[in-house]
Amino acid sequence: MPKAPKSKPAKPAPRPDPAAPNSEQLQTFLKKHGVNTKSFEKFAQVEGKPVYRLFADGPDAIKLWVKLRSLVDKTGYWPLVMGQNFGVWEPEDLATSDKISAG
């Protein structure tokens, strides 16, 4: 008796494309999830995709990171905490390759 063909395992649901939501959609989504977006702005462009930033101080920065980290699967954006011990970060500070450009 011939063997039945093996069925392929189900593919995992695709992750959202980080380029898909525009800044207004992302900001609205974050607000719905309790993120204060008063300081939300585009910071730079990496490989054609926007990099956004939010400002928070001290313990609020860690709370913000935890909240944003919990939303990674829905936003497609990973949070990064950047301190100001060495001055103010500018988009040009990220420009270490031709794939990164200022906002």
C-alpha cells in the first residue's frame, strides 16, 4: 500500500511588517495600550524603515521599556533604552553604515 504524503506543518502567523503602520497608526496603537506618546517622533531611518523615539526619565524609562517590549509582537518594533550620560543622541550618531540615514 502506498504511503500517504506527509502533511506540511502549519506555518506560524506572519509577524506584522514594521514598515506597515505609519507613524500615526503606531502612535494611536501605543496610546490605546497606555503609552504616553507626547514625545513620540521619528528619529531616523534604518534600511528604509523608520526608527521612532519616546523620552522618559529614571524609573519611568524602565517602565516604558517593559510596556513597549510587551507590544513587540504587535508593533514589530523593539524598544531600546538610550541614556543621556554622554550628551544628546542625534540621528547622525546612528550613521555607521549606508543602510542608516537621519530622519
